[in-house]
Amino acid sequence: MAIGVKVLKRPEQEVSYVRAALKGMALTFKHMFEKSVTMQYPEEKSTDGEHGGGQWSLSPRWRGTHRMLTDEQGRSKCVACGLCPQICPANCIKLVPGEDEEGNRYPLIYEIDEFRCVFCGYCQEVCPEEAIHVGVHYENAEYSRGRFVYDLERLSAQTHPVSSLWDPTDPRGE
Amino acid sequence: MTPEMKGFVLLSVVKMLFVFTVVLVGVALLTLMERKVSAWMQNRIGPNRVGPGGLLQPAADGLKNILKEETFPSAANPVLFVLAPALAFIPALLLSGVIPFAAPLPLDFDVTLPVLGRFVHHGPLPMVVADVPVGFLFVIAISSLGVYGIALAGWSSNSKYSLLGGLRASAQLISYEVALGLSLIPVLLLTGDVSFSTIITVQQQGLWLVLPLVVSFFVFLVSGFAETNRLPFDLPEAESELVAGYHSEYSAMKFSMFFIAEYANIVTVSAMVTTLFFGGWDIPFVAVGTAKPWALFTLAPGPIATLLTGLAFFAKLMFWIFFVMWIRWTLPRFRYDQLMALGWKFLTPVTLGYIMLVCVVLYVAELAGLRGTLPLHLVLTGVSVVCAIALFFVVDRGLIITGSASRRARRAGLRPPQRLPVSF
């Protein structure tokens, strides 16, 4: 499908400025009585579509700060395969793999620098264990830059919902 | 000092305090009103955090501006840099002293105060700080001084954006002053006086001058917009081109002074439009003291009449202030050539022609032996309406403001100017 380009039809003929101005004034005056579209932010917030409803909702595909999912024992699902630091275009994931006595790999260090992250979601897409996810979340203010490097503990402690990435075979998410 | 003179001084001081307090507080509230009106027109809410409904926002803004750092560009001319905001501010504020805002109040008192002595006043007290006999000439003269503030601010900042803004402001204000001054000559011809009180009296005898002199009113309104540097004439501070124009280098309270001056000028222009063309404090169909055609009620001069006429003036003033904001949030800025073409090629010749027309009508009316104010006004209304229709339906098609597309088309000779199928 070709991309539709909006072409504004500008008048090439002579129009009356005064009457055109009056028309514009009628339009702005009409707008004075229309409902305002402002969101009163700190009181009203966008929620994710599935969990909040309400007037304002984030897209389920919203890609915010990460979350590491854990298994039943509370350990992270990550097997330290190294795919996410490999695919990360911003090079913001630091992974040092370790191995326990049974030969299971696990991350010794897993850090994401959220300042470097471009929130592309490739880490979630590439993860074979569905461990690392980007989250439906915003409001990340901190008092220092250092706090923006999220370690494994912090990533596992996040509770916000995770984003469902866009599936090319199912473009509408059905 | 005689007791009468002391009474005069006392009343003048009271009126000064009243008018300047109202104007300064009003100007502060107008900044809030502007933001609210713009918000409503854009389907937003506007400031609503400070005070009930954002009512204390101007106080917060003022406090912020007082506490902010004053910046001095190192290359600026220090004396003129400090002087310029005051030069813009003072004339803007001075003008509020000469506009009558209510019917004269009959007041008689004779009191003796402990230290100050005896104060006496008799007769009607004009509700204006200074009822100057030179009337609107004073307003035109003083308002022209405002351009010094702007031009000096632009020059003394030693910044290219400021300088360009100052130059544009000078060119614009001087160009439109011609049309502004000329548009008031028909008022002078019709009323025979420049004093505001007389002009209001004449409008009470006949019609509000907007009807007999509709072309003058239109030209005055447009030039007034240009004189206050409001959109669509805000080229001196065009953000997209000149950062902030002449006040780019100003911060804190000095910037605020330019801002206050701009809003005070809006008040002045609105008050001028109200007084010269919309009857001032006159209430339609209500006579105050003097006889008036079409009067349904008569108010005896007194505190109630003064209060009601004051409210009428305030209502009209607020409408025109709102109108100025309404235009601002509707129309885009003119190009510089459009601005100059509108001033010199349209408004000035139209006003000159209109002066001739009014002169002819007045002369013919006198020859025909037309007596009284009202018949004369009615005749002029007829002539002016024909004139206005001719202007807005025939001349205003490609001659006043031309869009770039139609200019290009005309220059290339692609197609002759046609009428649009849609009707405006």
C-alpha cells in the first residue's frame, strides 16, 4: 500500500482576508466551549490497557524500563546465554555468566544501564527463556545517575506489567 | 493653598490611587486571562494550580520574576539597557489616567481634617484622573513614546536579534501611527472636539460612532493591534525568527516591565476603542442626567449612576480586551512585506479617502440644512455601511493581504484570479 501524503489545498485564487479571519474567529470561539482534553497528570495517570482501564491507557506494546522474571523459587529465569548483550544495539547490558555445581548457568552480574538503553525491545525478543522483558511502565525519576544502572536484584524486584511485543505474523495482536 | 484646591488635590490623589491600582492589578490578571483564553481556544485547561482556578498565578509569576537573576550582557550599553524597560513602561501606564471610566459623580463636601486643614469640593466630579482638553491627541502623543523604549532596548542589548526586533518595532509603530492618527480625524470632524468627555456626550446625543464611522473604527482597530505589537502584528518579537525580538536579552523584572507595558497598551487600546467608538461609559437606552434620544430609562446623576456606567464601561472594555486575545489566538503572523503593504498601501489611502468622504457628507448635510446630531449620524451610517461593504466585499479580495500561493500564481501568469467556489 502506498503511503498516503496529505496535500493541503491552498487557495490560489483571491480570498477576502477579513472574511477569512472572521471564519477563523468563529472556529476558535467554538473551541472555547468544547471539552478540554487535558490530563491532570499527577492526579490522573495513564494505566496500561489491561490492568487499569480508565480514560488514559498506555499501549500494551509500550516499551519502558526492564523487568526480569523469576521462577517459583524466586531465582531469575536467566540462563546467562549471552544473547541479549549480543543483540543490544545500545550495548547497555552487562552480563557475567556463572555456573553452579550442577552445571546450570546463571548470571553472576546482570546490569542494564537504563540511560544507554534505547528501549528497542530486542532483548525481550531474543531471550530464549522469556526472562528479560521491557515493561509497561514510566515514572523512573532518581536522585543520581548511578541509580539508573539496574542490577539483577532490582530488575527482579520490579512488579509492573511487561510489554507484549509486536508479532509480525499477528500484526494486530489477536 | 485654598480649600478648593486642596479638595481637588485630595480627590485627584484618590482617583490616581484607584485607577493605577486597578490598572496594575488588572494587567497582572490579564496575563492570567490571556493564558486561560488561549487554553480554552486550544481545548486545554490553562493554569489551575496556584490558588482557586489558578487565580493566584499572576502573583506566583510576579514573585518568580522578582527573585530571578538579572542578566546584563557584557557588551550592552548599561545606561540605556536599564532605561529602556522604564521608557516602555511609563507611557503605557500614563495613558490610563485620561480615559473617563464612568459618569461624573455629583459630590459636595466641606471637611476639616486635624493637621491638613479644610478641604472643599462642589459640583460634578469627572470620573477620570485628568480630564485633559487635548483628549486623544494626548494618547497618540504619549503612546508614540513607547517606541523609544522598544527601539532602545533593541539597540542597547547589542544582540542581532534584539536589534532586528527593535528596528522592526520602530518601522511598524511609525508606519501604523499614520493610519491610527488619520483614522481619528473623522471622529474629530464629527464631534468637533478631541476631548473624551465631549466625544462621549456626542455619542449619547446620536449614535455610537462605530456606526457612522465604521471604516474609521476598522482602521483604528487594526492600527491599534499593530501599535500594541500583538498578533498578527507581533513581528518585533517574532519567536520563530528573532528569539524574542527586542527583549531577548532581558530577564527577571526588566523583562516583566515590557510585559506589563504590552498589557497596559492593550488596556489603553481597548479603552480607546470603547470610548471613541462604543460610547465610553454610555449605557444604551439609558440617559444619565441629560436628555437622550431613544432613552427608555433615566438615571439621576449620583453614586448609582456612576457605578452602573462604570460597570458598562468595564464590560465594554473587557469585551475588547477579550477581542484582542481572541484575534491573537486565531490569526497567524503577517509577513513583513504584508505588514508594510497593509499599512501604507491599504490603511493609509483608505483612511485618507474616508476623511474626504466624511468631509463631503458633512458639507452636503450642512448645505441641505440637516439639523441635530442624530439625523447626521444616521446619514453617515448609511454612507459608511455602503463604503464598508465596498471595502470588504470588493477591494478586500487579493488587495489587502495576499497569500504566497496566489501571489506566485499571479506572478507566473498561470491563471487569472478567480473566485473560490466556496463562499466565505
